[in-house]
Amino acid sequence: MNEKTKKALFFIFLLILTGPFALLWLAATMWKEREKEPEIILETEEKEEKDEFEWKSIWEG
């Protein structure tokens, strides 16, 4: 085998070995982000409830 085929096989071998771990890492980070979403939604709902400003139309006397 020449040098180019050795390098190509080496990189393919590395991709095969690291691929599943990369997918597991991606899934773990997505799971953490999904757990953070309800906290953000609760904070925005509290802010909307505390807002006491009433919008009035200029057309209603």
C-alpha cells in the first residue's frame, strides 16, 4: 500500500470509531438544552403577569 491509501484508511477508521461517541455527545447536549427550556418559559410567563400596563385604543373616547 502506498502512503495515500494508508492515510485514507486511517482517517476512515478514525471516523468509524469516533462517530458513535460524537452522536452520543450531541444527544447529551440536546437533552441538557431541552431541560433548560421550561425554566425560560416560566420566567417569561411571570414577567407577562407582572406587567400592569393596559393598552387603550385612541378610537375609544
